[in-house]
Amino acid sequence: MQQPILAVKGLKKSFDTNDVLKGINFEVYPGQIIGYIGPNGAGKSTTVKIFLGMIEKDEGDIEILGKSLESGDWDYKNRIGYVPEQSEVYENLTAHEYLSFVGELYGMTSELIDEKAQGLMTLFGIEDSYHARISSYSKGMRQKLLIIASMIHDPDILFLDEPLSGLDANSVMIFKEILARLKARGKTIFYSSHIMEVVENISDRILILSGGEIVADGSFDELKAQSTEGSLQEIFNALTGFHEHAGIAAKFVEILERRSS
Amino acid sequence: MSFRSLRILDRFKFLFTKFDVDYSAMRKILELKLTMDSRRIPTVLKDKKTSSLDYIDDGNKMLKSLWMYAMLSLMPGVLSIMPIPIFGKVSFIMGISMFLVMSTMISDFSSVLLDIRDKNILMTLPVSAKTLSAAKTVHIIIYLTMITFCLNIAPLIGLAFNEGILASLLLLFMLCFMVMTVIFFTSLLYVFILKNFDGEKLKDLISSIQIVLTISITLGYQMIAHMYDFTDLNLHFTPKWWTLLLPPAWFAAPFALISGERSMVYMTLTILGVVMPILFIYLHTQVISPMFEQNLSKLNSSGTGASKAYFRRLKTRGHLAKLLCKSSDEQATFKFGYSVLSSERELKQKVYPSMALSILFPFILGMTFLEDYESTSEALAAFRNSKSYLWVYFSVMILPTIIMFIKNSQHYKGAWIYRSLPIENPKALLSGTFKSAIIRFGMLPYIFTATLMLLMYGPFVLPHLIIAFLNTIYLVLFILRTEGIILPFSRSFQVSQDGHMKGTMLGMFFAGLLAGLHYLLTLSSSTVPLIAVLLIQSIGLIPLWKNTLQINWSDLKS
């Protein structure tokens, strides 16, 4: 049996009186792409932030890269990449300045950073903007930059929170292929998104988080076998207890049609 | 929300309807724009304490700031009652007023002039282009009328008392022509920049104008006190050919005419003062405005080509980092901090005026020497005999303020990056950014003043200058220890205004105290205490610096 690269046992976290995570358990093995999905506010981003030490957990054990995660640990971040949900960066900087900062703190030399960053940006078709301020970037370019920043040090685990936002269809294809190749090289990818189609077709394993608990865990085929529904979207709706979409939509259109008398 | 300006506008409804403008739509748009403006904070009020909550209250910040503009009019107001010939006097008033109106327009109303957000929203609505442009024009007119009036309220009153009510009315009349000229030149400037550069350059220009405005207002107040010293200046006017090129002279010429000085020059100037603004406004609507609209879309673009200066800066930054920082983490943060500090407009707007003032302070103080002594050489001798080299404290006093500002950024939400990186503790992060701030903003005023003092006094002041600098660094560390440390660039400017005031006050108080102690040191005729202090300070600095910044993630102030 392989060692899990990430193991979570009884993870709990609450903000004030709001219990966001009520005891989460799962294990992730190297070379897996995990689709981590759930409704807004279910605690997906919170989970990832706890893995990165950005938020302290309340209870539970986390093991990353074979070592138990203690508060104050930092060395493991050398082997982790992270794309946050909100693409907030110090946008007055140029891509070169930003990537230099990130890369040098990952212990890379500035020559290597420049070489890798320019190479990667060229492949994404944004090499002309390497020395331009990020504030002049489009949403898609900014996302590409964040993706590069998260991978430039060739990490073993990637935490990607809605990484496709703003990317055009062609870039999405490139990106999915990159993930597949990283996986083939034994990298682990932890992927959160609201776009079910993508999660359905790239993930080896899907975790559905709802109400602070994991309500489903398995490959897409396994989930389909357990359920009467056909698509991940429908399984997701069924598991998160959401059935009213038709009713809400009907009411919405009804209000639109009102006229002042 | 109801606006008085709109109620006045309602009386002219027929005028708009006549020109096919959808009045109720225009009024709605104006109401929205005025509401949005009321939630902006104008430059003249920037120093006041503001919290994010203030945005919710419904008092119009713009209108409240009119009082500040009225205060500014005191400067030309004092001029208006001084016993100098009317042509020179009004030229001066017009000059000041043009400068103030133009710079306020650029610094505070650029968002009105350069509004392209409304295009995205309003162009999708069923409103005619005519109505939209009417709304825009009226919007600008409402503000220009209010600012111009307020910026001239004191001279208007002053002239009425000093030269008669007729002069005051004439001033009001000429101000209208002045405003036309200002509109023309402002839009010409904008078009020129947008056409040749990009939006980023324009934004840089706007923020530099804001800085210039803040500095000149502060200096202007200093000047009011000294203003009466200028009465003996010869303001008798002998026209030269280039006078014809000065718009303030155009607008002042009619005053010479009504006071009885009828000459060809004044006639020509008066004609220019009436004809040129009309020509300007014509050019503005026919040529500049369409060009302006065309280029406005470039506002949010910025060139991708990096300048030579940018690469030069990168290089300097790299050398400085290697020179001043030991670990590679610290070097990385030094470069990062240096870049962020150099590119934050809001930060520069706050820091540059204090930087400029700290450079100018010795000169302002020096003026008192010149006033007290008959000849320049006497003043110089008195200066050399004094302990004025301690003025160097004025130049380092801004360091505590700057350190307080480092926690702020316009893009403070980007601070997540620190925690995602493998950084053991914030020490390197803090040390690197603090060093970059001291170098980026603190060194220039210090080196300038210190060089000046060295030239005036000779090498014996060198230890004093170094002690003053080291003292300030100690002061910074002291403030950091008592106030707690916050991650660099992780707070918005709005939320933490309070902390800045406190930092500035603390900084001033203790800098004064240290300067006082330093003064005691200068009383000793022996150099032994001086050398001892210098030695102790130099030896203690690095351990204390390290010790202060040696903190864990959990020790950071949240």
C-alpha cells in the first residue's frame, strides 16, 4: 500500500458560531487529481487555507508529504503550489518583479526564474507582458500568471481553487493537458471548482463537501453507481439537497414579466 | 438624496427640452453622479481622519470640502487688500486662482473628466448621446462653478472693500473667462498625454499634480505669514512682449483700464482676455473634445514595452539588495518592497509631500535668520555659530511615518502570497521591506540636508549627522516595538488612517525629545561623549534591529 501524500482526520474549524468544517476525513495518494466540490460557503477554500497554514485548524490531524502538520511548519511549502480563488496580486508590479519575489523565496536563482518564467509565459502567449504591470493584464492573463507563479518551483502538490476563471477555451485545453501530464509524473492535484463538467472529466476522484462534511467520496463512476442520477451536476444537486432550481427559475421569469399598471 | 444644484437646474428645464435633451433622464444621471462624487474624498480633505464607515453617511464630502477651498482663497484674499497697483495685484490673484482651479480640477475631478465607467453602464441604457453629453457637461459646470467661486471668495470680498464693488463684479466676470481657459488647457494636456502615452502615464500625472497641490498649499500657508514682507517689492508693471503670453495678465488688464490707465498694452491684453477664451472654448468643443473621446478608451491600457529606466531601476534595486541584505530571502523582499513602494500611487501621494517639506524645512527656518540680520553674510555667520545642524532631525523625522505606511497597499488583498510561500518567520520579510522603505523614501531628504549641513559647517558635524540618523532608526524600532508589527502591504489605506496619525505624532514627539538630548551633547566641549554615543549606537543597532524583527507569525499584530 502506498503512503498517502495528504491525510486528513477529523478536521474541524468554526468561525465564531459558524461551524464551517465539522469533521472531515480523507486521504489522497500521489498521482491523483482530486475534484473537491461543494456549494458556496461549504468550506472548500477554508480547507485549502488550513493545508497552507493560512488559517489555524480547531481540531483534527493533517499529514502532508508524510509529516504531521504542526502550527508554524513552513518547509513543506517548498513542495506546494497554490492558486487562490480570488486572483488578488500586487498588481502595480510587473510579472517579472512578482515572479522574482515568489521564485526567490522558493529558493530559486534569479537566472532560473527568468528563464522558466519567460518560457512558460511564451507558451501561454503572454511573453510580451513579462515587464508590464499586472494592472494592465486582462482577467485571463492574470490567471495565467497566477498559474505560473504556483508551479514555477515544480511542486509535488498543487492546490487549485477555480483555476480556469477567465481562461479562454484554448487555454483551458492546454491547462487540462498540463494537469494530465503532471499527474503522469506523479504530482498530486487538489482541484476545487464550480464547473462540474471539468471536474467530471479530469478528476480521478471526487470529494463533495456539503454542510461541513464530506458527503461523497469516489471516482465519477463509483458516484454514478451509487446514485440514480446521470451527470455529476445531478449527483451534486441530489447530494447537496438542492431540488428547487426549476421552481426558482419559474418564479424569476414570472417577476420579469410584471408590468407597471 | 436631493441636491440644491439640481433644484436650481430644474428652472432651466425648458432650455434642455428645447435642445432635444431628455431632461428627466439627464437629471437621474446627474443625481447618480453627484451621489457617487459625494462619497469620494478630495485631496484637500485627505489628511482628515476617515474611516470606511464615513462613506455611508450622506453628507456630501465634496460640498464639505468647499469650506477648505474657501480657506485656500485666503492667500489671494490677503493679496487683494494689500496696497499694490491693481494690475499687478489682480494678475497675481488670477495666477494663483488659475493654478488652484487647474490643479484641483486635475487632482479631484479627473474621475469626472475621465469617467469611462459610465460609458459601460449608461451606453447600454436607452438614453440618447445628446442627453449623455449634456449630463457630462452640466456635471463639470456644476463643480467648476462651485470650486472657482469658493477658491476666490476671499479676493472677491477683499476687492469689494478695497477697490469697490465694481471691481469685485468685474473679477467675477473675468473668472468665467479664466475658467474657460483652464478647461481648454486641462483637456489639451489630457489629450496630449493620452495620444502620446498611455493611461498609466496619465494617472501618474494626476497623482503628481495632487502631490504638487498638497505641497504648494502647505507652502502657501507658510507664505501668508511672510506676505507683508513683499509689500515693498516693486510690483509696478512695465509690460514686456512676453506679457502677452500670460493669461493672468489678460484677465487683469480690464482692471487697469477701469482704474484709468488706458494704454495700448492694456487694451490689447483686455481684448486677448475676452477673445482667446471664446476661441479656446470653440476649439475645445470642435477639436479637442472629439479627440479626447477617441483617446479616452486608451485610459485603461498601458504599453507593454518596458522602458530603459525600468531595467535600470531593476539593476540598481538588485545591487542595493545585495549590498544591504544578507540572506537571499531578505534580498528578495527588499526588491519586492522597493518595487511596491515605487509603484503605489496612493502611498506616494501621502509620502512625497512630507518628503518635500522635510527638505524645505531648513530653508523655511533659514529665512528667519535672513530676516533677523541686516546682511546675508551676518546671517550666515550667525547661522554657523548656532547649532542649526540639528535641523537634520527634520529630514529624518519622516522615517517613523513612512514605517507606519508600509503596512498599507492599494492591493492589500495580495498579501495571501506571504503565507503560501515557504517562509519560516516574518523576519526576512519585515527586515527587507523596512530597509527598502528607508532607502526609497528616507535617504533622499537626509542626504540632501546632511550634505547642506556639511557644506555649511564642515566635517566636524559629521558625527552629529550620523547620530541623528541612528537615533531615528532607534526611534523607528521603538515605535515598532510599542505599536506592534503588521505584515507589509496587507492593509487598505482607508482602514488604518488612525495609526498614521498616531505614528506621526509619536514620531514628532520623540524626534523632538531626541534632538533635545542631542543638543545637550553638543554643549560639552570635549569630543569624548560624542564619540562614546556614536560607538554605542553603532554597536547596538544591528542586534536591536534583529531582536525587534525576530518574531513568529503568531506575534504579528492582526
